[in-house]
Amino acid sequence: MKKTKKKVNKKRVLILFLVILIIIILIFLTLNLKSNKTLKDKGYNNLEIIEIEKLTKSEIDTILKYDYNENLIYMIDSENYNPNKLNLYLKYTSKYKDIDYLKMFELINNNEFKETNIDEYVKYLDKYDISNTIKYVNNLKNDVELNDTTNGFLSEKYFIEDNLDRYLSYYEKHKDLSYKEIVKRINSNLDYEFYTDSKAADLSKGMYTLVNKFFYLDKNYVPDDLVDVTGIYARDKAQLKKVAYENFVKMADDARSKGLTLKVTTGYRSYSFQSTLYNNYVKADGVKNADTYSARPGFSEHQLGYSADLTNKDNVSFYEFQYTDEYKWLKDNAHKYGFIMRYSKENEYITGYVFEAWHYRYVGVDVATYIYENNITYEEYYEYFLK
Ligand SMILES: [Zn+2]
């Protein structure tokens, strides 16, 4: 009796299990058939359905919310396909049928894409490239219109939104210049006059502080942690900020291992010393000439303590330094120690100083390397990355 009851129980459990299994299989099949059937009803062909069925259930549900989309398969097969954006792809490729779906796909995939701006984007998508369209609509649309000129500026690597009005008005007066050249000039403030539109240097930038003919230091400004540069590292005696000194020493030691000698002639210069220096040059040479090679007091990078004028074992003059092996070596190595040649030949009109092969500024290895590799001035670097 007991035995039979046990057997019956076992049987019941087994039957129940089978029934549940069959129900599950039936539900699954019906659902699958249903989605398959609905996809078919939507107009997808068998090949398309095979591709769609590789997606997750929730993606398929999203697809079923929309009418047949002839570009769906291309989008889901693309390496840039993002399942989280499937709904947006379907919504806007069907809403804007005149727009090339690839453009719409790329637009939606862009990191700066904002759905609320979609109607604005589509106004420009036909004519201008996607990233410029997004930049323009997201940031600028109230100020200026997007046309070939603004588009030209938007395409520039160092384009700065806040400077667009200045690019455009400079362009009006200098239509012969390229967009690239105008961006370079405006980012270096060349639409202003040297020394007439100057502001206090932003010392909160620390070792990145920009001092030039637009940014000056107070006459009482003296950097802290200046250290003496002496012995084999200096012609006589000089001073530099500690970090600049330490990296100069590394650079000079490595140069020495190549048989080269680097010595500092001047590092830090006080406001009053610069004042005497500049005034003597003016007396001898007139303001106009003096301004091309000497900074007015307060406007000298030497007052910051991060700049060094260099010579070699023969104590060659500033002018002769460009012909030395030391200069040749510095050209391709200074950046590895965080130094940049601050006043290059090709950028005399940007810096306002004649070529100074001997003048190096410490800005740290990362910044110096970027400037070296991209061949830009510190003015341009500062405006684009640091300001
Ligand atoms: Zn100098």
C-alpha cells in the first residue's frame, strides 16, 4: 500500500513537470512565431528576419513598434551600431526620410548629439558635416548663421567657440588668409595691438602662466622657490624656479654626455632689472627696434622664473647660439625635459619677438611635447588648452 502511494506520487510529479515543460515550450513557440509573423507582417523578408532574430527580445520589441525600415539591417550590422540608440535610429530615419540614413545614423551616434536639437540639426545636415552641425547647433545657433565661412572655422583644429565673432571680423578684413591662419592669429590675440590691450597675467595657472605682450606681471611680483644656478650650469650666476632648475640640470647633464655644454646666462630677472635693460636698448636703438628683441618691464617671461637664456662652453653670443651644436641638439630634445624654444623664426609675428635660438621656457614634459609635435606656439597652446 505504502509502496503504491509513493509510486503514484512520483508519477504525478513527473506528469506535472512534463505539463509545465510543454506549456513553457508552447508559450515560447507562440511568442517566437508571433514576433516572426509580425516581422513578416511589417514587411521584413526572411533574410532580414534571420538578422533581426539575432538581436535581444527587447531590441525586437523596439523594432516592432515601428513600420518597416529598409535601412534597419544596415544599421544593426554596422560596427557602430549601439543597441541603446536603436529606438532613436528607427524614430528619426523614419521621420526624416529625405535625410540619408547613414548621416542620421552617424548623427545619433555622435557623443554630443542631443535629441532635443534634432529638428535644428536636420536643417544643416545636407550641406555641412555632422560634427560641425552639432557644434553649431549645440553652442552657437543664436549668434551667427552656419554658412561656408563659419563652417570653415568650425572645421579648424584649434577653433574656439568664444572666438568665433573675432575670427569672422578678422576674416572680413583679411579674406586672403586661410581659416587656419586666422584661427592661429586670433587665438594669439593678434587682432589686438601689442602692449595696448594688455591684462594682468593669470598667475593661478602656476608654471603654465602666460606672459607676453598682452599679459604682464606686477612690478612687485617675485616668484617663490627660486634657486641659484651656479658652477658648470651657469655662465656666471643665475636663478630659476626649482622645477625649471632641476629639469635644466637633467637636460644639461644629458647634453654633456653627448659632448655638449649648456649654461644659463640669465634665468629670473626682476622687474627693475628688466626696466634698466629695456630702457638702455631704447636709448641705443629706439622703441620700435627695442620692442622686437627686449620685453618691456613686467612683460618679460624672465620675471616668471621659468625661462632661461643659454650659451655653450665658448660663451657664444645670443646671435651665434643658433649655429652651435648645442642649438641643433636642443631643437629635437629640449621638449623631453619640459622646455620649449619660445620665440621661433616662423612665429616672429605671433610672439612679437625676433627669433631667439637661446631662450627656453619650462612648461613641463607633456605640454612641451605637445607643442613640439604639433609645431604651435605657446600662445596658441595656452589659449586652446589652458585658458
Ligand atoms: Zn630670454
